[in-house]
Amino acid sequence: MKLSVTDAAVFCFSKEWGFREGEHIRVYVRYAGGGEDPYALGIMSGKPMDAGLESKAGGMTFFMEETDLWYLEERDLTLDAKGEDIFFHLSDLS
């Protein structure tokens, strides 16, 4: 599994969301409701306690805690953006 962050996402995090170089950005699993997949990914600021996956981009550190890795189910995660919206792309391991 790997965590990738596109240049568009880095730009969005810094220009639209106000994150700065040196900050840590956590991707976490949250309950989103019913349906086929009741879980979704969320984003928050914070330092890792037990990072299971980490990637550095634009001077920022993006990570997922070990306890959230179950959601990836052996897939890679890419953070991308269009305008001020962040998108999560899950893909089979490369």
C-alpha cells in the first residue's frame, strides 16, 4: 500500500485549505452512513501517533494511522484535487 499526493492536491491544501509547510495532515476513516460502504475518508490536521502509511509532498506530511489501514484493503490511495475539492482515489496495488 502507498499514499500518493498529486501536485494539484498540494496546491489545494496550501492555497485553499491554508495548510503550510511542516504541517501534518491525517487521512482517517469515518462512519458516513448506510449504503454499500458505510465508511468514507476524512482529513484533519494533527501529528501521527502510530502512522502506518506516510508520504511527504510540498513540505507537508500526509499520513494514515495504523488503525485505519484496514479500509484500504491492500489498495493504494491517491489524494487529488480539482479546484478547492479534494478527491480520494483507491486503486489496486501497483
